Amino acid sequence: MKPTALIVDDETQMTAIIAFALETEQVASIACHSGHSAWQTFTTTPIDLVILDLMLPDITGITLCRRIRARSNVPILMLTALGDVEQRVKGLEAGADDYVTKPFSPKELALRARALIRRSNDTAPSRPDIVYGPIRIDVAKQRVYVDGRIVELTETEIRLLSTIISNPDRIHSLRELLNEVWGTTATQGGRNMVKTTMYRLRKKLGDVGVSGDFIVAVRGRGYTCSPQ
């Protein structure tokens, strides 16, 4: 069966363009043109990916993003206006995994969507757990534990954490993180995306007792782990 994407945008023409692009990557889709109808669909239909415009006519895309993330770790790809950095940051803080700015290339959007679905479904059963200090990542089940307690992280946050602690002694550059975590080499807007996701990750780890300086920002170079 094809994976199914939920497309949420109030513009009928836009959802049609996205649906056609997804079909070229063998991804089926369901289109909703309001936040309320999207939420009803999401709670009653198996969904593998949500493509979410943040500007909706009833509830905000940010609100819908938070509702979805509170219920599920399904990948969320958000659509934002080219210059709307503030909304983009809010979307990432609400739990979105990636974003595409309007106007966009339908082919790029479809490839990013497919990559998010593939990573979400990749259980990698042959890889051993990743352990660093009190943190253990069960790679097969894509779960993170701190001192034996499970920590609820998004797929993107898990990939970011895995990348950092798999090679704790090296400094991971912005370009490397964008490539490894988001599957892109485009740096436009990438710095904010990495910083926002890193902020979210640190906060969630801090809530279960991991020190805020566990991941260290090296000015002008990237991120690394503090010595254990």
C-alpha cells in the first residue's frame, strides 16, 4: 500500500498541485481545507505524513500542529511564506519536522515528503543502541531513554540527537546536520531550523534531568557533546 499524506491548505489549487507531486513519488493523499476538518480526518484515518500550511481560515496551523504532535510522532512538513521567519520558528517549536517555503518546487516538496516518510518507517533493526552518558537510543524502535525513563521526542529530534551522540568527540557543522537530519544541503533558513530543533531537544532532555550544556554550541563551527 502507498503511504498516505494529509494535505492541509485552504487553497484548492495548492492542494491539487501538492497531491499531483506526491503521486509522482508514490504517495497517496487526502486534502483538507480547514484545520477542523483536518483534525477530524487525522483522528479517524491512518496518516503517514502531514503537510500543513500555517495560515488556515479557522484554527491556526500552529494550534493544529501542537494537537497532532501531542497525539502522534507522525512527520509534519509545514508550508510557510518565504519571508515569514517568525511563523516558521513557531511551527518548529510546535513540533514540525521540516518546512518548505512558498513558492516552492513541487518536485522538491515531494522528495522531502518521501524522505520524511522513509525515515519514519526505517526501523534499522540491525543497528545497535546508541548510548552516551545517561541517554540510550533504541534504534530499532526509535525510542529515547534517560536513566531508563522514556523521553517523548519527534523523529527529527531523535535523528538530531543520534547524529550528535554517535560521534560525541567531533564538532558537527550546520551543513552536516542539515544533510544528516533533514536530508538537504540548502542552508537558507537552515540555521534557524537547526537552532529551533536543538532548543526543543535540550528542553525535553532538561525536563528529565539532563544538563542544559549536554550539547555545546561551538561558535561559528557547530555543535558537539560535553565530556562525560
